[in-house]
Amino acid sequence: METGGGAEKEVDRRRQVRLIAIAVVVILLGWFAVANTRKVQIDFWVFHRQAPLILVILISGLLGALIALLIMRRKPKAEE
């Protein structure tokens, strides 16, 4: 008799699918960034800078991933 083996396989499959999806997104982001290497003007509220577009794309992607990670880790409060 099986005792929960199916549930573990389901979790492993979800983890594999999630890792593959993350890898595809990272590869596409990297490919897009490498294709855009010219310098661009970055306007902040108080100052202006020029930076390579590849850097802007990569930093934006990393910040987006960090925000998504923080949102996913947040657990809803249990209702009483």
C-alpha cells in the first residue's frame, strides 16, 4: 500500500515545472537584454543618468522577481 507517495510526486512535479518556467523566463530576459545594448537616459525625480539598456533591463527583471518572491512568501492571516 502507498502512504502518501502520490502527494510527494505531485509536489516534485510542481517544483520541476516551476523551475523550468523560471529558467525559460530568465533565458528570455537575458536574450532580450543582450539584444539591447545601447545607452539610454534614466530620469529619476532629482537626477538623470545614462546607463546601458542591458543593465536597466536586468535590474528591472531582478527587482520584479524580488517583488514576486516577497508577495508569494506572504502568508494570509488565519481567520478566527
